[in-house]
Amino acid sequence: MSLIGRKDEIERLRALVGAAGRGEGGVLVLRGEPGIGKSTLLDHVEHTAPPEFRIVRASGSEFEGELPFAALHQLCVPALAHLDTLSAPYRDSLMIAFGLAEGTPDPFRVGLAALDLLAASAADHPLLCLVDDAHWMDAASVRALTFLARRVAAEPIAIVFAARDQDAVRGLDELPGLTIGGLAEADARALLAGEKTDTLDERVRDRLLAEARGNPLALIELPKAGGFALPTPSPVTGRIERSFQSRMAGLPPDARRLLVLASADPTGDPGLLWTAVRDLDIDVPAATAAVEASGLARFDTRARFCHPLARSAAYRAAEPELRRRAHRALAEATDPAAAPDRRAWHRAQAATGPDELLAAELESSASRAQARGGVAAAAAFLERAAALSLDPDKQVERTLAAARATLDAGRTDTAADLLASIDTEQLDEHRHASVDLLRGRLAFVQGADATVRGPELILRAAQRLAATDPARSRECFLAALEMALVVGRAAGVLDRVLDAARSAPPATREPDLLDALVRWHTEGHRTGVPALRLALTGEDPGWPQAPALATVLAGELWDLDLHATIVDWLVRTGQDTGSPMTVRLGLSQVAVQAVFTGDFGRAIAATAEEEAIADALGDRPQLYPRVHLAAMRGRRQEVLDLSADAASRGTGQLITNLGWAKAVLYNGLGDYPAALAEATRTVAAGDIFLTGITLPELVEAAVRCGEPAAAASALESLTEHTGPAGTTFARGVAAGARALVSEAEDDYRESIGILAGSTLTPHLARAHLRYGEWLRREGRRREAREQLRTAHERCSEIGMEAFAQRAAGELRATGEVARSRSGHTYDQLTMQETHIAREVAAGATTKEVATRLFLSPRTVDAHLRNIFRKLGITSRRQLRDMPGLG
């Protein structure tokens, strides 16, 4: 099979297939405008693949984009014979996702289960997976297939997607890609000549070549529209589609009706098509012969159009009544037991007006889709159900449900339109509050100025519910507070919510977290901190209602034990309930806790695991754990890179996290003016927890910069934060900051004495460093060396590179050279490799690690080979003795 002008593209595809044949799997996304030749390249790679390859194909459908896992199911059908080889959780997840069993699929498992299934199919023969029209895949399939595609490196599997470049698909756009451009002029002329267009005069031929811009399908299809004159220039896609419509116009009526029917059925199932065709009074043999003779479609094991644009042209050109008749016929032909949702969808497209029974049927389909993880499908069903509703109350409920599902699916513009369609003047307070809650969520995810509006809309819902539903009202107040935390206190939203919460309905139990927060806000730390501690540590603590808020408040209380309790609950609860957001929050906080206790290996492992879950969900990983870790390690470039990423996300608290991180980084590097600037900005933002932990950095930077007034003011603020807390953390940090201002030896020694009995190893190391620096300045070199040596050893052991270098510089000033120390094991490994090494060192099997990190066992083994090579070892047993992995 020879293609004109595609040598480089063919070579790239040949290399991909060749690597898969050697067990080195890969993925490639072919991107380009409609008609540019993506499908032709898929056909080429299919026909030229080595004979040992097993080939499976799938395609997205413009009319099936809402049905969950439709495209993934197509790809996996040939491999379903291997379903019984999967472990029960994976087998069950796939069966539920494909509608073969009842239940809710685990979003973590579907993609990995599909990978295991395809890997089992590729055990004897390498596998080539071709996915056409990937831009039309349903959202659930996109998540699963992009997840799978990133994990085939150790499998004999090659995956090629073809997608339009103007329809970016999140996930696919992050995979290796190849943009397919137009043919060079010489190749375009050769292709046009091969189409026997001798009837075109030279002037028309030149104009066609110019307007086609090397698009092969345009060059092939436009001359078939007939005539010697070309229409006014227009986009190529529209011209091609009109060319198909022009060819259809010349077909007999029965043939056109057959094409419309086939275009309305995205499955291409011939059994369904030939059953439905009876209701349209079509002469099947004659219509089939005419269609196939035109080259527009063919009917064999599936109904196949010559190009997706031909399908679109057939559907769009049909009269509305003919489209409704086609959908009605397909609905009648669809088995209500085997495919109730597709049947309901066809019935909805056939409807001419409101139909309460059909609306209820669509609502049931939405529930089934939601249970299978098809949020986009649920939204589509509910949106159509709302449009078909006769009962005004049910219409409002369905519209609210559709908006909620649409927002969950990430379609913010559609969610906004649905909410705007609701006449809030006619709503009771409870439903009006539901609208406010959704508008708050919508505003929050839309970002920029709308982010600030999110908490305020949630606050409005809380106030609406105060009289009719006090308990839910108080929950909304807490939700608004959690949301306001992300916005950042500098925006003023947090304080406005807390001010409004003073008039919240009374609590039904004491102590109450919301009341404690109001007290902290209005009366200050001295009385507010004890109230918060009581609310967070009592017999029936209220923090499970707002765990994200609780982790921050534990930091505000300088209470690492409370923080550890909350974090353990988060991880355990997330694993028990399968809630990805809860697990991710827990792992991120595990990483933060590990940074403060100096266990950087554990922080790296927890961060890698959170990133694996985010990747499984198609989401971006949390940044703040990486920010905290990079700052404490003294990694300037990494912090700067994370700063750029954070700036693109633009959330207030994340920026404040970066301010603290940079203050720590620059204090470690000895760049005190930069540390002072960052700490000053961060403290001014006033964020809960971050203000407190930044104040010691501000004190240190101000003292080193010769700014005694700024240092004294910061120390006073720090004392207000730490005094009521009274924890080891609070007292040790406060004593260290006080020593910098007072230059009293007792304060330096007190800080070391308090922190020596804690898990706060990094702060203890810094306390030794500050004392050693003071001793050196006092001319007490021998005593200084002892403290600086301890500081250098502890900073080096932990991996606090910048502070270790600062200690080494101080030691040199005393006349002693610091002993160089070998790097940490995790310095040689990636985050993911560190996690794998730690798990294996603790005795985990390859399969257990694969499950935890959402990798295939072969990929884990490949990582282990890299780990062994980097560390110069040969066995798992040797990992147990490696430093920094325990």
C-alpha cells in the first residue's frame, strides 16, 4: 500500500510498531485537520504491520460521545476471552464499566484492568491498537485509554490515536504526537492527477490545489462534486462535507434514507441496522447497491462510512423528521434489556415534544451511567430529561441534577447555561440554596475573579438555609470556609465568611468547630486557640466534616500529633471508601508531615503515590507537597520551576505556600534580602498556618539584613501565635526566633533543649546552626565548631542541602573543613523509583507495588532494573540496607 508524500510519517509509525515487537511499547497521536490523511495512515499501518501482530481497532463517534466506556469497550472486545485471567477486582471493574455487571467501577482500576487485559492478549502476539476519531471518544474512555497509553512502555503493545488538531482532548494532548500537515505541491499534483481529473481545466485545477492546501481528502472529493467552476473559497472541512452532501443528493431516496439511518447509529451493528430499516420502507438491496456504488459507505461486518465527514454530512443534511424517524426505528430495534440507555437516547432524539414517561426513563439511564462512572453520559441524559419534562418541579430538579453532573464532567459553560435557565424567582429557599451552591462551585472552578465569588455564593446558600435547615446551613458555612482557604486570606473572603458565620444557626452540640473558628476570628489567638483545640480534639471532634480545613488548623495550633491523627484518618478513610480526593489529600499531608519531621524519602514516596492517583484520574497533581520538599532540600531551580507552574494555576494559598518555601530556601542559601522580601509578602497575606510558620523565617531574614524593628515586630506576632498553642513545636520555634533578636545564649540553648525531644529534626538542626553561628561571632570557636558540626551532620543526614552548605561555610570560618558526606539513595532515583524502592525494601511484591502505583507488573520490574543499576546492587534484599529508604 503506497502513500504519496508520507515517508516521514510512515517511518515514525514503523519505528513504533517495531519497538512494540521487541517488547518496548509506545503510543503516538496523529493530529491534523479533517481529511488530512490520519485515517489513511491508520489503514496503512494496519496493512503493513508484521504478520505476528494482533490488530484491534476502535473509533470515537460524534453521536456516542456521552455513553461511558464505549470506545474502550470496542478496543477490549477482542480480548474479553482473557477476562478470567484478571484478578477479581480488575475483572469486576471492567465488567461494570462495560455494563456486564451491576455496580460502580473503581476509577483507579478500569484503566489498569484494561492494560492487564490487553497485556494478556499480547502475551503470545504483540498488539497494535488503532483508535480513529479519538476527539469524539467519550470522556470515560479518554481517561482510561490515556492512562493505559502512558503505561505500555514495558509491554509489547503499540497504540496509535488519530484526532483532529482543533479539537484538543485533555489527556491525549499530553501524549507523544505527530502533526500531519498538508502534502507538498508536487505530491498534491501527483495525487490529483491520479484521481483522473482530466476534465478540469488548468485554471480550475490550480485554484483547487491552492484552496485544498495539500489536504488529500479535499483533493480527492472536491472534483467529484462536478462542474468546472469552484464556489467562493471557504473552510476545507465545510467544503468536503458539502462535497459529500452533493454526492448524496444524486442518490435514490431509499439510498439516502439508508445513509441517514446508518449515520444515526454509532455502533455500526448490521443486525440493528437491518432490523431498523424495516420501519423506513426501504428497498434494502437496491439502496445498499446504490450506496456502495457511490463509495460513501459499505455494509459488511459493520456499517462503515468512507470518512467521518461523510457520516456527519448524511446526518446533517437530512430533514429533521427523517432524523426523528431514523432514531425512532433504531429505538424500536434496540433490545431494552441489553441496551436500555442507548434505546432511551434514541427515543429522546425521536421525541417531538415534552414526554414525562420518557423523561423518567432518561433519568433512570442517568443513574445507571453515573453508577458506571459515566458523568458526561449522566449529564447528557439529565439535560435531555429536563427538556422533555412536563412537571415544573421535576424539570427544576432534573435541571439542577444535570447542572451538577455537567459541572462534575468539567463542562462549565454548559453547567452555567443550565443554571441560567432556572427561574430562581419561583424557587423556594431550599432549591434557591441549591442553585447558589452550584453557582459557587462553578465560579470556583472557573478561576480568576470568579474564584473569589465561589465562597461567597456558598455563603449565600448557608444564609438561605439558616431558617429551614440549620444543620445544612452550618455545613455550608464550613464548606465556604474550606473554599476560602484555597482562595487565600488576602482576598478578604475568609474574613467575610467568618463575620457572617457569627449569625449562623446555633450549634446542636458543644464544642463546635464553626463556633470555635468564629471565636478565634473575633477574640484572637489567646482565647480562640484553646476553643479550636477543644473542638478538634474532643471526644466527638467536628473535623471529619471539613478535613482539609482541619489539617490547616492543626498547623495553626502547632500540633503535629493532631495533624498526624487527621492524616491517618484521611488515608484510611480514603482507602476504605475509595474516595480519590480524600486519599490524595491524605497523601499530600503525609508528604508535608514527613518534610517537617525530616523524612524526605517518605515525603518523596507519598508525593509519587499522590501523583499516580492524579494521573489515574487525568488530573494535575498537588503542587504544595513538592514545594515544601524542594524548599527544605534547598533546590533553587526546582522551587523556581514549581513557582512558574503555581503561577499558571493562580490560586491564592498555593502562591502563599510558595512564599514560605522561597523564604526557607533563601534563608538556607544565605540570600537574606530575598528571604526577607518573600517572608514579608507571605506574612502580609495572613493565611492560616502559613503566616505562623513564615514568621520565624521573617525574624531570621530581618536580623541578618540588619532590620531590628522588622525582626522585633515579627517576633511579637510569632509569640502571639505560639504562646497559646504551648506545644513543643511552638515553644521550640519561638525560643529560636527569640534568640536571634535577643542574642541571649539561654534562648539558643532553650530552643535546642525543647526540640531535642521532638520529631522536628529539621528545626533542631537549624537551632544548632543558629547557635553555632552566634558562638562563632562571639569568638568561641571551639564551642561553635561542636554546634556547627552537629548542624552540618544532621542537615546532611536529612538532605537539607542548602542549610548543610551554610553550616559547612560557617565551619570553614572557624578553621575546620566539614567532612563531605555521600548523597542520599533517593537523590539518585526519580520520585516514582524512590517509592518503588521503599515498597520493595519493606517487603512488597511486584504485584502489590503495581497495584499501589497503578502500573503494570512488567513496568514495575523494568523500574526495579533501573533502580538496581543506579544503586549498583543486584537483588531486592540489598534494598533493605540502603540508607534513606527505610
